[in-house]
Amino acid sequence: MRKGSHHSKAALARIRKGCKQREKHYSPEARAAQNAALAAGRQERWGGEDPAKVQQNKDELSEKLKLARSKLTPEELEKWCAHIKAAKSKPAARAKTSADRKAYMAQHPEVYEKLIASQGPDVNKRKSEKMKAHWKVNKDAHSAAIRKGANKPQAKKHKSAASKRAMANNPALANRLGERNKQLWASRRPADWMEKPTDWRIIGSELLSKEHMSNKELAARLDASRIAKCPYGDTWQASVRERSCEKFINQIRGWVKRPGRVAESK
């Protein structure tokens, strides 16, 4: 027996032999042959090369599934659907489904042509009307779900990464969006933007960055940026309720057309 081992030489020899057999059994060639045999067996069970037999077997299976689903309680049906969705959402399952669909379409061009022909203007119009009617009834719930999903950190991360990839792969798009943002930002500024003092432009930029902003929030942002010094006290937050500071901010609000709410001054 080898030093430090709990197995005898004969046992170790059997283990090595078993490992070699497993490596041979699970080699890529063996796995390919096994998958081919399984596919042939499935094809044979479905009816072989006879399309009518295959379709008959599929119809029978569909009827059996409908019968089984009809016997489920609402809770069991919901659990069953969730299980199927989870299984289909796995990357490996989605890749396999996509590959199988492409292979089937390549072998049956008439099915692909029929699918394309079915996507005519009338079909798309019916789908659009059906979707609009569904949204009209469930608009609030759908909008809340979309906002909730878009505000998740992971969703924001994916969106940012996708935007960066699009900009990197398409410089023309990046330039076009950059020019559009410049034009949009310039259209929000007053015509005499460059004629006003620097502190006016800084505060105006903060007010233009949001649709609505209270004086309290504006003061906090100005103190955090440390760009414009408050002329009415040590900090903007400490002086924002003073009449002179409030009047100064209101002048800039009128200049950039971002009026405050009536309740802010109270």
C-alpha cells in the first residue's frame, strides 16, 4: 500500500482503470455518437421520416398536454408555467432553441417563406391594435413594472455598457448624438447666456439640469459643487431662506424660465 494512502495497490489499479474507461466513454467522439443515437431515437418515436405520422404524434402529445393542464389547480398551473419559463430562460436552453429553429428553417425553406408572408401589413396592424388595447387597460401596471425594472442597478449597468459599445462601434452615431445634445442644451439657454456673470450661468445650468428644482435642492447642489461662492453668507443652504438670496435666485429662475413653486418661499 502506498504511504499516506488508505487504498491497496489493487484498489488503486481498479480506480485508475475506471477513470480511463470514463474518459473513453465521455470523450467528445463518444458524446457525439451518443447524442446522434438519442436524436435518431427521438425521430423514430415521432414517426421516422413520415411527415404525416410525425404531425399525428405531435397532435396527440398536444392533446395529452392540454388534458393534463386542465386537471391542474390555478396554483399548480402557475407553478408549472414558472418552472417552464425558468427552464427556457437559461442561456444554454435559449441558445439550443435558437440553433434548432435556425436548423429547421434551413431544412424547410417553405416554412420560413410562409412565416415571412404571414408578417404582412394587416397582421402587423392587428398585432399593434391588440397591443394598444392591452396597454390601455393595463397602462399603469405596465409602466410601473418597466420603471421598476429600468431603475435596477443591474439594468442601468447593462444599458450603460450597451450604450458605450454602440458609441464605440459607430463613431458616426456618437458624433450625431453629441451634436444633437449640444443643440438641445443650447436651445434651453437664453439668447444672452454669455453676457451674464459667471454665477448666473452656474446657477442657471443647475436649474436647467432638471425640470423642477426647489431652492433647497439648488442650494445643496451649489454647496456640493463648490464652484460659486454664496454672496449672502457662508453657504447657500444657510442663506437660501433670506429675502435677498431668494430674490437673487428668483431673478435667475425668470431668466432661464424655470420658476419655483409657490410653497417654496413660505
